[in-house]
Amino acid sequence: MQPFDYIIPKDYQEASALLGAGNGSVRALQGGTDLLIRIRGGFVRPERVIDLKGLPGMRDIHLSEDGWLVIGAACTMNQVGLHPLVVERYGVLSEGCNSVASYQLRNRATMGGNCCNASPAADTAPALLCLDAVAEIFGPCGVRRVTIHDFFTGPGRTVLQRGEFLSGIHLPPITGRSAGAYNKLGRTRIGDISLVSVAVHCHQAGSGPSWRIAIGAAGPTPLRAVDAEAALAQDTSKEGIARAAELAASAARPIDDIRGSAAYRRAMVRVLARRGIERVLAALQSHSTPPATGGPA
């Protein structure tokens, strides 16, 4: 591994200034599970690595005064996936976190790192899309917030500008009944990157059911299947579920690669969407949370 300077900033302003210096030769460190591998493989060659984990709030999970759940960007997958508030209120995110690699790696890998890598196959991204999450970003001009949908701009690309870093993820309050399910298909049952994944979430409030379906590893970014969501809001019969699953498959934008063909991925979106919808409906009918699989379907 090439040598680099390892710097721990004392506050957010210093972290932003350090990240903004240099010509692309600076990298932010949160968990490091991807960054250190890339450095060792020579894919990136930073002169300085800025460790953000110690900044205030970066490893905290708490409820804000307005009821939003705030997750620090440096919180580990296990910290998020096993947190009582996440398990109770945002189960689809818990399942997404628990499906990442191995338990040991989840003790190191972070929510922020998973988002900032901007892999279309990121396991937390579909769940965050379903939950209408908001990304909090700190930079030279202070704090700004963008929807998680707008955060991802392409494979490996985000809205982060020079000197900016992801400081937290905000999840809106959930009142009334809700249920979610995350299904992931990999080459192995545990520890593999997604060939395709589908998150499904339904929130039942006074205005009626609100459905969310999000797809991973089947497009340049994680995708929402909005037509499928609208169809489910009108019809959750057996035929309606089949129709929604088909619409979800139509929303996918997969490619052929060494891990799977586009046709196979699209077909698997249909299967995983149907399974997710059925799990969520069963959970809502039984007033319970669907059993967490946390792994490939």
C-alpha cells in the first residue's frame, strides 16, 4: 500500500477545509472497508486521508425534536441495523443493513460509506429511497440537505462537491401502521454483492396506504418504481400484486455484465418485488413486522 498522510480533523470546518484542499488527492475515511482496498489495489492514490469518524454526531443515532430519526454518517451497519428504533420503525433499513457482507465487516462498514460509494448495488440505498430519507451534507457553505433520490447521480457519483462530506441521514417520522421488506439476490446466500435487490415499504395513515418500491443493482443508480407504487395503491389483489411486480421489472434499467444478464436481472426484479409485496401485506394484516431475512432471496 502506498504511503499517505492520515489526519483526524478537530471539527467540521477543519474537515471541510482539508477535503477541499489538493487536486483530488484527498479522500474521506469513515469505515474504510472499500477505500483501503482501493488504495491497496492502486485504484486511488490519495496523498491524504481524512478520518471523519470522530466528529461530533457522526456516530450517533437519535430522535430530533420534530420526530425525525437522525443517523450519523459514520454509524456502522451493525449499529444501525440492530438499533431498537430502526428495527421498530424502519425495519426495511434494518434488513438492508443486516444483508451487507459479514457480521465482522458490518462492525466496520458505515452507512455514510455505503451511500458515498454510490454503488447501484448498495444494500442500504433501496431502503433509504423507500423511507424518503434526506441526506445532510456539510461543506464550505455550511449545512445543506438533499433527498436521497437526488444524492445519487450515477455509478460512483453523488452530489457531493469539493470540500463537502455526508454528515448524516435523516428519516421522517412514521405514524400509523407500516411494514417493509428487503429482498436481495446474490451468487451466495451470505456476503455477496447484490445481483439485484428490491425494497418494499407501505405506510398506512389516515389518507390511505402509501407504497414505496425501490430497486438496486438494476440501473445506474438505485431506482424508484413509481408506476408499481401507484398500481399497488389501487389494487393489492393477487392480480394487482402481479401487475405491480411487472411494472417494477419494467422500471429496472439493468445491463449485461459478468455477474448476470440484463434479462435475468429484470426477471428477478419481478420475482423479488412480488415476494416483498406479499411479505409486507402479510405483515400489515397480522399487525406485525415481517420476518427479517437480511440476506439473499
